[in-house]
Amino acid sequence: MTFDGWHVIDFPAARRSLLEAPKSCVYVFCFGSEEIPFYAGQSGRFGERIENDYRLTKWSGSPLNKLGAPTDFCIAEAAAYLNGEKGQQIKVKYKQGSDDREAREKEEADIIDELLIEGRRLVNCLGRFDSKQTSADSEREKIRRFCDMLCRKEAMET
């Protein structure tokens, strides 16, 4: 997938770069010097989503039923692990999306399809937790194992 015409910000992002971004966006989280995609999303509140849902949320030790959406947990954990434990730089590529949520969701689905057809493995494809049947630690471990697989796969291909 080419990202011609997309904007790129570091994650965690500087507040200024988020203020300059449009509210409605489709976006792809990437890691490493090769900027390998690991998650595709969409939002009608892009800056807030990046800052509040993925960066500022602190979940260590919290019961899952007190967390935000399962997706937020997965992406925040994956980005923190890849960056902190694996030393991988995280980038977010984004472009303006439709103000209509259904249209943005279609754009997101098309991006996910294109990345999967290219052979990319995305956090989007991991099963989401049921807060009554799992723990934060078991979900965190699953996400970290997925990230380890991504790093091994990347190392084998370079």
C-alpha cells in the first residue's frame, strides 16, 4: 500500500501536530525504520483519539471492565510495548477521512483489506477481550506475543 499524500506524525505525538490535523481521519500505526503497519483505524476526533485514548490512558493493574474500548487497550499496549520494550519508533500515518462515520468505516475496511492482501499482520485481526472472562495481564501478554511475532517477521524479511 502506498501512503502518497498521507501525513506522518511521531507517536507519542507533539500536541502541535495533533492540532494541525483534521478531526475526521483514517490512520495507520507503523513501527520501525521501515514503518511497518500494525493497526489501521478511523476517527471523527483524531487528535483526541491519539492523545487521550492511545497515549494518556494508564491501565496497569486496572480491571478490564474499567477500561475504555478493547481496541484502545490493544493499540495503547502494542505501541507502548513496541516503543518501550522493543525500542521501535512508532509513526502514525493519516489522511483526512469523511465526516460521515459509515464512510470512514468503509475507508478503514478498505485499508485493512489492502494491507492484509499485501501480507501485513494487523492488531485489528486479534480477537477482542470480554472483560468478564479475561484479565488485563492475559490480554497484555497476548498483545506482546503478537508484537514479538511482528518483530520476528520483520527481522526475517530484512
